[in-house]
Amino acid sequence: MAARTSPSERQRRLGAELRKLRKRAGLSGDAAGALLDADRTRISHIEAGRMDVPRNGLYRLLRSYGCPEGPLFDGLMDMAHDRGKGWWNEYDADMCRSLLDLAEAEERAAGIRVHDPALVPGMLQTREYAEAIIETLPTGDETVERSVQFRLDRQRVLTRENPVPYHVILSESALRLRIGSERVMRRQLLRVIEVARLPHVTVQVFPFTAGAHSAFAGPFILLSGPAPELDTVYLDRPVESTFDGDSGRIAEYGKMFERLSALALPSVDPEAAPETHEVRDSLGLIQHLMYEL
């Protein structure tokens, strides 16, 4: 079996977790390889995400590493069994690796938490809003259309049969920033309200009055796995976006999100009538911004 040169984030993460478990168990690469009737080179490739491990082989590794049966055990088995096939494969030639990995991670996530201090996140964008953003990039018309459609397809996780719990904290500046025409912005704000009324979605607005915060450094997406050990954070950057599976840093981003949530306006109540909301809650502020357009 030849080693792959560009493993996906799922493959890298599976390998990284296996490395952690092996080292925690005090086993060498040679000892782990013997469990698979292989050498340490193959273990090295598996732990780097460059090679797959058969399901029965993974079971032997996890038992030998002392991983108890439970959410982590099952989650790792599922990661190995899952070959990464999904709607995002249609975009292999059009999208960068990190975006394809993000789409797969969102599809598999047990929960998603998002903060973006600059823009309405892709999961909430209308086609016109997404087009207005992507058209500013140095790409051709065909690439723009593919990028927009990819962004819209990511939104399926919010409307599928078993939708993922989604909590987003929008900044007031992102809602006020004029992207496209007044009509585009009005439709975009309405779209945010519509999604916010879904029972599994929580939308909060971080207002100007809340002041400065360390999260202004950039947007991030926290993706919950089937076990806390499999949580990850996606750092959305202009040049190169990355995933971070370090438990300490993930915990820090989790705390940051909780602080933002505590400072943000109360979330949109899907049960309350629109006219009952005040400007000082999230829906009231969004409606106020719509009236200003």
C-alpha cells in the first residue's frame, strides 16, 4: 500500500490520536507494528495520516493501547471506517484542501460554535451576499459560481433530517458592513433571522457597546467530536486556514467563546413574536439594522 502525500484533516487527526494513545501506553513503534504484523515505518505512516489502518487492526491497536470502549474508542473506529466520501468530493478540483476538510468536519460534527468579527459566516450567507464577497477575489466567473455553490452546500447540515446544533456569535460590525447593495444586505439580515428561528440554532450579536475583546484577532469555528478528545478548532485566515487539535488551545477557544456569549446580546428566541423583541436583544438589533437600510 503506497503512502498518500496529502492526507485529509480526518486522516491526520486519527493518526495523531493513535500516536498519543501509543505513547501514553509506553509502546514503541516496533511494538505497535508487531500488532499489525508490520514494521514501525507503517506505524509512522498511519500516525501521519499517510496510510489507512484496517478496522480489525485498529481494534487491536486501541485495545493494546488501553483505550476503553466508549465515545473515544467508537469515534476513532468510525473515523477509520469513514472514507471521507460526501458531497464535498464534487469540489475536489475547485476548493482548497482546508475548505474540503472543513465541509467534512461540519458534516460529522456533534456541534458547531462560530465567531466571526468581520463577516456573516458562510453557514448563514445568502447566495447574493456570498457572490458579493467572492467576486472581490481574483478568480474567474466559473470559479466564483463554484465557490458560492460550495458555500451554500455547506449549509445542508442545518436543514438535514438530523441537523447539527449550531451556535453563532455575530459582531454588530459584520451586520453593519455593507456587502453588495441595500437589497443584498436586507435579504442577508432576513436570512439570519430565518435561520435563528430554527430550534437547533442559537444566534447572538456582539454589540459595539460590549467593547474590545481578544477574539477580535480573527474568526474561529469550534467543532465538537463524538468525544471531547476529538474536538477541534478551525482558524479561518486570509492566506492559509488551519485546524488545531491541541486540547489546551481548544479549551482556550472554548473559554473565549463562552466569554463572548456572556457579553453578547441575548439570543434570538424562536418562540417569541418579532414585535416583542427590543433593540437590546439580538433579534431586536438585527431588525433595527434592517429598518436603517
